[in-house]
Amino acid sequence: MSVTHRLASVGTVAALAATAVAVTGAPAQAASYNGACGSGYTVIDKMDAGNGRGTIFLTYNSGWNCVVTVTNTPGTKQFMSAMVERSGANWVRDEGTYSQYAGPVYAYAPNDCVDWGGIVGDKYIRMIEWDDHCG
């Protein structure tokens, strides 16, 4: 079963709504997986990184899960994060100001569940996306 959770941090829903209203123009084109996890990794799931700003990719190879967050606006420096954990363990994160992607981050979890997610956008008013993936 897959459940997505959205958490607003250091801001309010009103602030997020105001930010969303301020964004205008044509819809961003969805980011595609960039192969950053390495040879042999296959995309097994993906999700929007919040407000169409990018895509978070979950990949898998022989028990290893890897997460990369890719922006829809390459070349624009912004706060980004990629995170993964074997369910119940500690999060492995890569976060900072990037212009193309955050990650890769890895968790070994053969035949187990992982929690994974990421962020693209303002580090003070942002949407954190995370999901459970089992199997």
C-alpha cells in the first residue's frame, strides 16, 4: 500500500496558497530521471516534488533503493532535498542549494519497505513530499 503525506514546514497553509497564486505562466514540463543513481537502477516509483517544481524518483537495484529529486527548471539554483530510509531506520538525506538535482541517496532494504521523498523550493516555506514503498 502506498500513502503520500504532505507536511507544511515553517509556514502556514495561507502562505503556501499565496505562493501558489503568485506562480504564473505555462505549466512546467515534468522532469525525467537523470541516471544519477548509477548503472542498473530502474525507476520503480515517482512523485511530484510540490507545485510542479520537480519530480522525486525512487529507483531500485539488487536490494538497494535510491532517491533523486530533479528540478523542472535546471540552471536555477534553489533549495532541494532527496531522502530515503528503510522504514523505521534513520533518514539518509542530501539537501542544499542545487541547480539540477539533489541526491542520490541510498538505503539497503531487500524485501522491506522504504520511506522516501524530497523537496524543491524555498527552504523556509516548502512542501515536503514523502511516501511509503514496499516490495
